[in-house]
Amino acid sequence: MIKGQFKVNDARLIGRIGYQFKNIELLQLALTHRSVSHKYNYERLEFLGDSLLGMIIANYLYEAYPKEDEGRLTRMRATLVRQEALGKIANDLKLSQSLILSTGELKSGGHHRESILADTVEAIIGAIYTDCHDLNVLQQIVLKWYEPYLDHIEPTDQLKDPKSRLQEYLQARKKPLPIYEVVDIQGDAPNQHFKVECLVDGLPVKYGEGSSRRFAEQTVAAEILKILEHKS
């Protein structure tokens, strides 16, 4: 296992995040992937951060767009909190330089995997709130991260989950449907971690991971969609 490049006095990372932690170990926890430890990792903070992010973005949109109806606001929120958007935030914060991963995960390119980066952003949100317990402070920080992306919010046509979109993509081209299979389960319920492989005709086997089989399948489906859409 490795400790990554994060150091408790990494002023550059803390500066990019825009928050000075009273308990710096919360930031370290938010950067720690499950491959390092089944007990000491970012998953609980990610759970908290996911809910907080949804609330912050919903509140922003409600205030900023008083004439928009509920359906459009929902689609706008989905655009801002989806994995791709969080990946952009992670790149802006240069989180890949500070992720704490196992040697195996690092060698497999985990520090550039969008799903891991997105999860880490949510975990950092959870860590900040746990440290300060101040929603106003947290909102200011999160909206600062989002500032470059708030001026041109357009709902996307990607509100369907990745598995559904991948199936529709392949069906439209009269190709075989993807085959998903669980290849590894770690831990005991309810704290299990799943690894799923996905077979799509014409592509090398791809893998996805998550806290449930469904989440792992969605993760790998999203990755395969990116590859296919880039080719087309």
C-alpha cells in the first residue's frame, strides 16, 4: 500500500479546496480509496457529501432561476451533480495528485478514473461539513468550485442511467447487448464492495466497482459509453 502524495501540510491542495481544516485527518480520510483499507476510506464521507451536494445545487438553482419549473430545475441539477461534472471539479482541484490508493489501484490508473475522482469530490464535501458543521461555509466553497460552470447550465439528454443508455446505443446499431458479471465481492453485508466486468462486442473487457452490484454496473457502463461515443 502507498500513502499517495498527500501530506498534512500540503498548502497547495488546501488552497485549491479553499478550506482550512481544523481536523486535517478528515481530508486524509476523504482522499483514501477503499483499495487501501476496507474500514478507513472515503465511502461514508462520500455518502454524506452526495446528499449535501444535491441540496446545495438545488438551493442555488431555486434562487438563481425563479421562473424555471420543477422539471427543468431537476434536469439542471442532474447536469451539475453527475459524474462527468464532478470529474471536472476534481481536475480543477488536481485531486489525482493527492489520492491515496493501493499500489495495485495506482498501477491500474485509478488516480485518473473519473468514478474515483467524482467520489472523492463528494467525500471532501462531506469532510468539510463534518469539520465545520456550517452549511453556509460549505455552500460558499462548493459554489466557488462550480463558478466556471454555472453561467451556461443546460439540461442534458443523459438523465437515463448509463446501463439504459448503453443498451439503447447498442440496440440502435443492432449489436449484441452487454453482458455483466460479478467477478469479486469484498467485505460483509451491508458494507460490501463489488467488482463487475462488462463484455461488449468489439471491445476489451472493462471493469467497474462500487458499493453495490448496480452501482458497479452503472460505473462500467458509463466508461464503455464514453469509449463508444468517442469512436462514433
